[in-house]
Amino acid sequence: MTSSDIPVRVVIVDDDPFVRRSLTRLLGSFGAAVVGDAADGSLAIEAVRAHHPDVVLMDVSMPVLGGPEATVEILRLAPSSRVIAMTSLGTERALTSMIAAGARGFLHKERLFDELEQAIEVVMAGDGFASPRATAQLMRRAADDSTDSDRQRARERFATLTEREREVAVLVAQGASNPAIAERLYIGVTTVKNHLAQIHAKFGVAQRSHVTVIVDRAGHGPDLG
């Protein structure tokens, strides 16, 4: 899974025991180590307090304490942990709250078995990850919430980008990973990261998901149908 011999340590948080069991098997198949699981956000905090995992797979909507609230406390307790939000139909509002809480990855549950390994590799490398389905959810929510002034500000920010930075930003909004962007544009991954740093600075944001929202509000996101 990674170049290190040390397995990535994962805590799974989901109120469905079948999902937790399935994810445990999937994670084991590519060498990750499940060090704990929890059925709600409150229990997730205790699991993180006990194990300080590398990655927390967090359902965004749960009883007792939801994903966004739990994520804030988890990152306070274990700031080096990477939280990956697991989304499903109807969770758009909670998904935007997960962005604000500090989640680094966003996966739609229908694509977990296809994209989880890549998502973990990406966030462990220090980057953000959003699957195309999760990106579509983010954009729908951004479109619902945006005002005319929001869209105008987004267009102004997008206009400050160079042509290459615009290409990178649009591919980010489409859910492409850094290696995928590098392959598409025939440039190195390090060059992609340098362009992203400039995009973040010009947009005044720190997270990949925020780039997605601004690109969409500027009118350059993918057609969601």
C-alpha cells in the first residue's frame, strides 16, 4: 500500500456493524491495520484517544454525536490523524460541515471498495482526496448555498490564476488526484503540488475541497447533470 513497512493504523467509525466488518476486511486486504472501531462519534473520540490512529474513516451522519462534531474533537486530541469522511445520499449538509471540521478526504460509500486504498495513500502523503461522487455532492451543496456575490468573488479569484493553474484547479474540482493531474497534463507530481500551493494562496484557502467549491462557483466545475 505504501513504501513503509509499517502498516497504516485505522479507526473505523460507522453506526452500521456490517459496514465496519466489511471495511475491516477491505483494509486488511491491502495491508492497513484496524486498531479500533466505533458506532458513533462519542465512541470514536474514545477510540482515537486510546489508539492515536493515522487515519479515521468517519461516517458523516450518526446517532449520539455526528461526524463533524466528532472530527473537531478528534483533531484536537490527535492533530496528526487524517479524517476521511464517508458520505451517502442526503448527507450534503453534513459534508460541508466536515470540511470546516478539518476532514482531509471525502469518499462516497458506493465507491469505498474501489477508492479507499487510493484515498488513504493520498491523505497519508499529505494531500486531500475527494472521490468524484463526493465532489458532486460538495458542488451541489455549494450551488445551493452560493449567492450572486459568492459567485462573483469566485470568478474574480479564478481570474487571478495562470492558464496552467486553471487547468489544475478544474481537474481538482473534477476529483482528480495529484498523480492523475500530473499524468493528464504531462507534468510531475511535484509541479502539480507547486501549482496547488499557488492556487491555495490566490484563493485564500487551505484545503483541496475549498478549491472545488470556488471553481464550481466560478462556473468551471463539471456538469453534474
